[in-house]
Amino acid sequence: MTRARGEGSLYQRASDGKWVGAVTLEDGGRRAVYADTQAQALKKLRAVRRAVEDGLPVTAARLTLGSYLEGWLTVTLPSKVRTGRMKQSTLDSYTHTVRSHIMPGIGQVRLASLKAPVLRRWLSDLQDKSVAPKCGACAALGGMGTRCPKHLHFAGEPLSARTVAYSHAVLRAALADAVRDEIVVRNAAQLVQPPAKKVTSFVPLTHDEASRILAAALEDPLRALWLVLLGLGLRRGEALALRWERVDLDLATVKIATSLQRLRGEPDEAGRRHGRLVEVAPKTTQSAATMALPALLVDVLRDHRKAQLAQRLTALVSVDDGLVFTTSVGTALEPRNVARSWAALCEKAGVRVVRLHDLRHAAASFALAAGLDMKVIQTMLRHSRMATTADIYAHVLQDVQRAGADRMDGVLRMLGG
């Protein structure tokens, strides 16, 4: 038997010539390693000794990131969902990101070998990665810079800086749990920085554009939805989850209590994810609130309710879940289909196609231009921090401030200044 100094026991097995090393663990047990050469055996033996000295489970020395992440997704995170510390939609989002952007790139790397250079290379590769086609139309348009009419994205375009940064954030969260569980001693993801997110300044709908859209929507079955989104500044999911029991047309109030989301399902044999529509808690605790309805929206919703009841009387099949906005048979509206209907309406009105979420921005911009106080805008949008409201609408504030300065200039000139 050959024993290297300070390396534990090491010997070459006579039966097959393999080099075998062993380290005694704190509990009295022994961990063996095997290699074809003495040098390889010494390297494995040192890795085990380092794990023991760092207080790690010795299995972490050979545990891959992919194996750890599978356990994280199927055990650690579901327990957080059950205890209310994480939303199911967040778990679904993390799962998609891990399996789409983390595992394919670095899932095979051992946790013990997960260092800054490896992660920098991974982040660089992600920036060169293209959006995977989601359907036949996406694949046919690959690289042509044409927006897929079904999925509303440019087929073949590179991953956005936001997606890359989110992938890094998910990995950082996973490794933070690994540190807490004493599987690793440090969070390697904290040693690298993701690419900076591009600051995209949105151009809100102008009064003219909004007027043209609403004119084109006079006979649109979703006209009441568009007006509610614009008049209250709701998020899409919040509007789609509105229930009549939370709407008081006599008091002109509406209670925002839930948000409608499609949760991702597990892929079937063909790779399709069906998922399901569910109502979840709003984005933040401040998002749940009772809001005042403008008088016009009260009238719009009264007319919408009458039309909805009349439609159900003549429908062959109808479901009444109590939702304010539904399909022709009374079921919840699919969020993605609503986004497509909005894009089609913009095109019909002959205006630029903006995101449905920009109706929320338009509501705030119009309110600011009308002279409402920033604190009132924060309350309307239900932002938890004033800084969030101010950052998003900084450019609108500049216009408001300029208009105020121009009015003050007129006052000063009138006074003979």
C-alpha cells in the first residue's frame, strides 16, 4: 500500500491496476475514490478532502448543477409554494428558465467546479442564443425579422438582455438555497454580473391615437375591457379576473382582488404545454385595492352587463363564473388571445401596434397631463413605492413641468417681470 503524506490512504489494486484512495469522514465512515492513474486518484482524493474540510456533504464534490437544480425545482421550490412563500407562477417561470437557458449550457458542470469564468462564458453564450421557434410559423420566419402572428415575437431574434439577466437571477436564487442548505460554501453567481438591461423608453399612446382606437372599437366585443384598462390603469390579468360580485355600480367602485394567469403545464409527448387558467393573488399587496369608477365606466359596465345577460339567454351553451369579461360561452378570456385582439384593433385603427400593457401607461400619462398629483397616480397604479412611479413616468413629468413653466412664464410676463 502507498500512502501519500496528508492525502489519506492511496494504493494500486492488484486485481485491475486501478488506483484507490480513501478518506475518513467525521462520522467514522470512509469515502473511496477510483482512478486509472495515481495522479488522477490524488486529484479526486483532494477534492473529497476539501469538501470534508468545508463541511460539505462529500457527494457535493461530484454533484452536477443539473442534478442539484432538478431537486431544487421538484422539492425545494414546491415546498415554498405550499407554505405561501412563492407563487406557483414564479415556480413555473423558474422551471422554464432553468430548463431552457441554464441546464442546456452549464447543467453538466459540477457544483464544485462552478466558478466565475464558467459563468461568464455561459452568460456570453446566452447573449448569442436565439429565441427558439414556438410553432411552425415561427420556424418558417426564422431569421427574417418578421413578427410571428401567433406568438407576437420576432422569430430567430437573440435573447433579450432582460432574459439573460433573469436567467442569471434564477441561478443566483438557486445557489443561494444551496448555500443555506450547506451544499456549497459560496454563491458563484454573485461573482459575475449579467449584461446591463437596455433602458427602453416607451412612447405612450397620444390622445389622437387613443381616440382613433376607441372609435374603431365601437362595435368591438371587448370595447368595455379596453375602456376599463384605460380608465383604471389595470394590469391585463387584473382586468380579466374582475367579478361582478366585486363591482358596485351604485357606489361606482370596483375591488381588485385577484389576477388571471395561465400557469405553464408540463410538456406532453409532442412537447406542447397546455397549462391552465387560474386566479392568483395580485402582483403586490398594494395591488389589491378598491378603486373608484369614473361615471363613464359605470355606464359602460351597465350596458356590458345587459348585453352579457342577453347573450347568455340565446346561447346554446353558457357558463356563468361571475366574470365581468368572458368569451361568448361565459368562460374566462385567454390572456394571449386578448393581446392578439388588441394588436388587431390597433391595426384596424391605423395606429402603431403598442403593447396592451401600454394602456396602463396611457392612463397614467393622461392623468399626469390633466394635472393629477403624482401621489394620486401612484395610488391609481397601486405602486408600492413612489420611486417606481416617478422612474417610469419621468419623461411625462418633464413635459408636465415644462407646461407648468410655460404657464408661469405667462404669469410673470403679465405681471411685467
